[in-house]
Amino acid sequence: MRGEEKFSGKATHYDSARPSYAESLLDVLYADFGFSAQSVIADIGSGTGIFTEQLLKRGSTVYGVEPNADMRETGEKRLKGYSNFISVSGDAVNTGLADNSIDIVTAAQALHWFPLEEFRKECKRILKRNGKVVIVYNERSGGAVNEKINAAIARRCDLGGASTGPAFIEANQKKIDELYHGEFDEIRKSNSLLMDREKFISYWLSRSYAPREGDKAYEPFIDDLNAIFDEYAKDDIITVEQQSVAYIGSLR
């Protein structure tokens, strides 16, 4: 199964439960790294438009480039009220955008799915002179809740290409180093999640590697999530520690 196909049927969970990125992170991007209301941005792997919408709210023109029809159509519904949004059926190596037309390329929670050299080449083609590439992730921190979640995922889920846990973060850091040839800026801001039971379960079902209803592992995975919620929730809310991180650089 190709990376984008792993999200088929997950758009509703993704759109309702995946978090946005720390607004303090965007504050820095817009104050110090060239983002503005005049920016033309290509958000590659835009999914249901979570990060895209944060850019649109600040006035930037955004091309949301997404290969999965289910995710893209959900994003189009979410963002239909923004005149500065353009939906594009494309992917990281074939965006369909014009040469030298983009000020900034962004990719939120998506770089690990991209073939790196082909993505790098496509970015250089569509970016204007001195354009930037900005890679954004919500990364889970340590702590007992995340340790229990990691154990449940390891038991129940198919982790091919998955973005989860310390091993993934280490591997993806190497990919980021390679993308920028080691020359980039990094921003980190706290973005912890407070979720009720329904959102907590939906959040984990939105993951590419999570079992789907009808899969053998589906009910045991739900049982694990309920048990974790029961153990760690306070006043029917569970806190999952995470950070929003952005990597910013030019491609040479």
C-alpha cells in the first residue's frame, strides 16, 4: 500500500481529532522567517487542511497539494470559505505547480512519506529564488502516557512507514539533515493535547498504522486505548505531552 493510500477511510478521524500546530510556532515563522500575508505557499501533503488553515488565517495564499482523494475532499470542505486557498491533486514529486511560482514550501506531518531526492528536486523547481522549505511536526514527548501508548501501538499496529515514538524521530532527523544538507534553523514550542475519551480514541485511529474496524487488531487496540485513558485521565480529560517543531532552510 502506498503512503497516501494508508489514510483512505481515515479522513473523518483525522479532521476531527488531529491537533493544529502551536500558534506560537507560527508567530515566529511570520515574525522572523519571511512568512507574510503576501506569501504564496505550497503546503505539500496538506491532508485535511489542518496546517493549511493556520496559514490561511494569517492571509497567505496557500496551494494545498494532497494525493489522497478522501483527505483532499475533506480539506476542501473544511477550507471552502477561504478565497486564498487553492486545492491541488498532486504529490510531493509531482505537484503540478508552475516553475518558480512559490515563496515557501511547507510539509506538516508528512516528510517521512516523501522520496527525499525527488521531493528536493520538485521543491527547487517550484520555488522562487531564495525560497524556503519548512518541515513541521507535532512530536510526542516522554512520560508515562506516551510510554503506554507506544507499547500499545507496538502490540497492535502495523508500523510500516509510521510516525511514532523516539525511533521514528531519530530516523526522521537524519532525513531532515539530508534534505537541508545540515544547514537549517529549528523552532520548538509546547503544544500538549487535552482530550476527552472520544477524541483520544479518534486521534489514534487517525494514524496511518492504526487498525481499521473489522481488522483483527481493531477491538484489542480500542481496549488498550480505553485502559490508558482510564488510568491517566483526570476529570475525564487525558493530557498527551507533545511539541510543535519546525525546520526551516533553503535548498542548495
